[in-house]
Amino acid sequence: MGKANNLKSRVRSYFAPPIRLGPKTAALVSQIDSISHIPVRSELEALLLESRLIKKFLPPYNIASRDDKSPYFIHITREQFPKPIINHEPKNSLSGPFLNRLTPTRILRQLRKITPYCTAPRPVKRPCLYSHLGLCHPCPATGNQTTYLKNIARLKRLLHGHFSSVKSELTHLMKSASSAQDYEQAAEIKKSLDSLNYLLTSPIRPDDYIANPNLIADRNLESIESLKQFLPGSLHRIEFYDNAHLAGTHPTSAMTVAIDGEVNPHNYRHFTLHTSDDISMMKEVLTRRLKTDWPTPDLIVLDGGLPQLSIIAWNIPTIALAKREEIIYLPNGKNISLPKNHPGLLLLMRLRDEAHRFSRRLHHKHRASMIKQ
């Protein structure tokens, strides 16, 4: 039992000649009767799911590592300003078992960007480097225990796989801070949200994967079928376009792609643009894209609204998705407002967020190169 970025290579390593397996692995392979897998959408989900499955099924070849050391577990200390620790004690652990210390260390390092905590020896007398980096906030030296404990509670929920509830909480806090004109606090919370969105392409709990190993495929099909209710025809390939610029300078665009409802980063594309206003930029990128020999999309989605749809000069079904309200605009001037949890809308929003991130990455690269010059 274990995770793999490339399942074909992982399986082949056990069976393809020449086979040079250690005694333990050879014994494992000799007892294999069948192979099954559960697709997930992020490495963090894979690590937490692997841990949950090992705890549930206690597979003999996953209980101890090769050097016979006990597996590792994540705990939260009981003190005024608690902190996560990694040890070999399974009792009252929040997550584990992990077969090496590196795995829980990587998990905690990723989650610290979402909900900061302090690892310094207690008592903490002054802020350390991690405090200045935003990874230890609020610092225990400030005495703000209430906010710190909220961070730890959030960390516990993330370790249990409750990603969706943490995302909802952070979104609510960001909006509240913005409404109170506390824009600095809103910006800090947005950083946490961005880190969570980056780590988790879709907030799915490990237990959900255990209950339904085909969960990803089922959700992809559900998103496509829900879109077909108002966009008839095949939706095998969906492309989303978003532009990035700073007052018209260093304009870039990105194309993100979903194949049969599954976001496919392999097909993402960057564009460096030569026009400077939003409408002209969108027209330029689509004109260039449709001259390529890439597979023809079944649906094109533009970031924006009716102004962006005015550029259509092709026979491919095209819609626009407006930010904030998440309203879908059609070329005939009508618009569709779907529930925020609508599977089809969630797919389009995910494509939009990916396109936004991807286009800004190239935009910032161009800006950085100009600064160096």
C-alpha cells in the first residue's frame, strides 16, 4: 500500500525484468493477488489517505519500515501554546502511521503556510525568523493565545482531512475583515486561502475516497453531465482563458484544459501577448490558439462577461464566467446563475483559478526580467 505519481512505473518496478528485489519486497510481490488504486487530486490528499488506509487495514508490509523502526505519528502538545510534534506513539495521534519521518514533516510544512504555528522551545521570549516569514503568527511571545489556539484547531481539522470546512472558515474571515476595512488582515487570510487552494485542487476528505474509490471519476462525470443540462453536446475538451497584465504592461494569457471533467495540466499553455486592453488581449489569444493544430475544444470559456463574448468569430460553443458573482454569460445575452456547489460551476471555477494562477506566473516572470534589465 502506498502512493505513486506514476502508477505504471510504480507497478512495473515490481515486475519488469531484471527484477532485483530485497527479501521483504520479494515476499510482498509473491503474495500479490490483485492490484487496485484510488485516484486523488493532490499529493497532500494522497499522503493523508495512505496514512488513513494503513491505520484502517494494518497491512503487514506497511506497519514497520525496513530497519524495523516503529512508524511515525503526528500529535499536538498540551500546553498554553500547543505545537505539532512527530513521534512513534500511536495513542491519541492526529495523523499516521507514516513509514518515515520525512512524510509527516512535509505535511506539516505545507499546512503551516495555511495555519501558522510556533515550534520554538517554550517559553518563547521573542519573535523568531519564522514569525517574520508569517509561518508563526501570532508569536507566543505576544501572548495572543486566543488567535493562536484557533490556528491549532484549524491545523487539527486539516490533519483529519476536513479541508472544505477550513476553506469556508477562511473565506468567511477574509470577507469579514474586508467589510471591516481591515485590509491588511484580509490580505493575510487570502495568503492562507491561496496556499490551501494550491495544495488542494479539490477539498476531499480521505474517508470519502475510502467510501468510494471511484470518487474522482464519478465527480468528473457529474460535472460534465450537469453542464450538459444547459450546454448540449459533447464536452470532452473544455478550454478556459484568462489574461494578466499591470495597467496594460507585460500582458500574458493562459489556457487551461479539462478532459472529460478532469483538469489536465499537461495541456496548459502560456501566451505572451502584444495587445494591452482586455478585449483585444482575449481576441489575440483566441485568434492565435485557433490557428494551431491542437485538438479542437468542445467548449471555450472566457474570463469575463458579455464584452469578452463580443469577440466570437468561430463556430465553437463559447461562454464567459464572471468573477465574484460566478455568473455564466451566453453569446445571446442571457446569463445563468448556478448554486455555488453546482458540480459544473465548480469545474469551471477550478479551471478559472488555474488559468488565473498560470497567466500571472508568466506575467510576473516578464516583470522580473524587466526589473533585472
